[in-house]
Amino acid sequence: MRPFFFLWWLFLATFACPAFANDEGPVKTTRSIWQLIYDHRSELDVEQIKNSLNKDFDADFFAQKSLIKHWSSWSQAQKEEFKKEFMLMLARQLKPKLDKSDFGDRKAVFVLKSNGPQFSKVQAVTTYNKKPITILASLIKKNGQWLVYDVDVEDVNFIINYTSMFNKTIRLHGYNGLIEKLKRN
């Protein structure tokens, strides 16, 4: 699972200095969070990173998809606690990666792969160690705003990876065990 996390953080960095194919709607949303993080990465604290993620990442839709077996049985308070702790975990994991990484003049080519009225996909192709890396962001439109809810990096899917981890933790330790794990990571 660790290589996937590296690729996820690479995705965050990739959307930093793009050569834009389309700057409207889904592409603009996909780029905005990464641009902010990239431009100010050494200045951002965990709370600022979390706020940036909250602006353009749909934690609610991600949670529903990744916790499909459990989501409907949880109370509203449990759902809110999960989303809060998950976003904090992402921000905590991202902070040291941004602090110590030198992404240099990272360029990406963006292509709007599909654009429906509610769902879209944006593909970015970049290089890492002189090898091409393909990243696919899935977005949902809510209240007129495009939000990222899933990411595939070199065919490794964010939701599928977390679904497996969440289900295993819930099976072994229940809801409280999952929340504790999120708080520790």
C-alpha cells in the first residue's frame, strides 16, 4: 500500500505547474487545489492543507463510495466524524511529503476525458524520473461546483485502496477502531 501513497502524493504535486488543455469546469477544479498546495507548500500547515482539500474534494461522496457496506448504518454524527478525521489524516500525511519534496518544474498535460452533466474525468500525464505517469481524477458536480472524489494513479484507485483498508479495520475493530486508526495516521 505504501507505493500507492507515494503515487497519491505525486498526483497532488502533478497538478501544480500544468500546461493546460482546458481550464474550464472539471479541469479548473482539479487544478486549483494542487496549484495552491504547490505554490505555497512549504508555508502551509496541516489545517491549511485540510482547508484546501475541503474546498475541492468531496469527502462525502468519497466516504459513501468507499464505505458502501457501512455508510447507511452509521448515524449522521458518525458520518461527520469520519469525514473530519479522514480529511485531517490526508492533510497530516501530505504535509511532510510537501515539506521535503522538490517537485521542480513539474509539467502536466490535462485532457478532459469525459464530461457529463454530473460526472467528469480529467486525465493528466506527467513524468517522474523520466517516466510517464498517468493520473485520472474523477469529479462530481454538486450545487454547480465540480469536486474531486476519486483518483487513479497508474491504475491504482484511491477509493478501492481505502475501501479495502476501511473494511478490514471495521471488521477487526469496529467503527471506533477505524476512527482511532485515522487519528493515528
